[in-house]
Amino acid sequence: MAEVLEQMEQAPLVLHTAPGMRMDDDQFFQFCQANRDLRIERTAQGDLIIMPPAGGSTSRGNAELTYLFQDWARRDGTGQVFDSSGGFKLPNGAMRSPDVSWVHGERLDVISDEEWEKFLPLCPDFVLELRSPSDSLRAVQKKMEEYIRNGSRLGWLLDPAPKQVHLYRPRARPPVLENPESDSGEPVLKRFVLDVRQGWAAMARRK
């Protein structure tokens, strides 16, 4: 047990369930509800990814980013922002929980009340992942590629250690920005500009 806990503190724990014990959507939702203290995702192949609680810098960074996007979304009025606790069932069957995501209101209007109470059956228009020290860069890159293949129109991967921003758009190779001052969300996020260096500072701040 000690070895398992140590592994979970260092990196996500992957549980293989297929082909013998694959849960359907309702069973998976109930499994997540019964384990609310854990952040759980599911791959398109049915593997369960159990992620440890975020460290202080990552948690603060997530909170700062969610606040900035929510503040913009309220002024913009065309869609809604979701934090890292929100789950989305992608078209390929995976269930993912981006650190920050945004969905245009027209797509949310067709979601039923019952669907609202579970993982939303769509891929967000915009997704952001903030890489934590325990995350494999390639693993997070693969998640970003999955979002784009499943319908996201814009994705940002923020990597604090080298201060890099990876930009993802459909049918384009993702460029990597080296410690940019800011990043524009146009045309998906209209009139939204992220002060990237403010984000790095928020993660480093202790007071």
C-alpha cells in the first residue's frame, strides 16, 4: 500500500479494465461519485487514470486561470467556463477533465437536464491543461491531440518549468512559444488575452 501511495503522489495511476471489466457510462459515473476525493479520467480504450491531488503551485495556478477565464466569460456572454472538476465524454468514448475549458452556449442549449447532471456528452470548444511536475510531457501532449481530434477548436498546454505554451488548433502542427508575455484566444475566445507571465508569477507566489 505504501508503494501505491508513493506512486500516486508522483504520477497518475493507470488501471487497465478491458476486456474483462469495462464499465458503461452510468457505471463509470457512479464509480467517480463513490470516489469524489480522486480525480479520475477514462481513456477511449477504457483504462482508468487516477490522478493525485495537485501540489500547491499547480492548485494555485489552476485557481488563477479559472478565475481569469470566468471573468472574461461573464463579460463575453457567449459560453460557459468549466473548472478541472468537470467531466466531458468525448466522441471517441474517453472521459476527460481539462484544467480549464469553455463551451459555446449554443452547444449547451441542446443538453438535457439529465445530461447536465452527469458528464457532458461533448468535447469543449477550448481546453487548457496546466502541466504539473509529475505529468509526462508526452502524455499531456497526447491528451491535447485527442481534444483536437474530437472537436476542440483551440487548446493551450501551459508548461511552467520551461515557461512554454504549446498552441493546438485543428489541422496544424502545434507551435511552442518560449516564455511569451501574453497569448490571444482569437478567434475562438473573442477579445480574450491571457497574461502568461502573470500566470507563472501566480504559481510561484507564496503570499
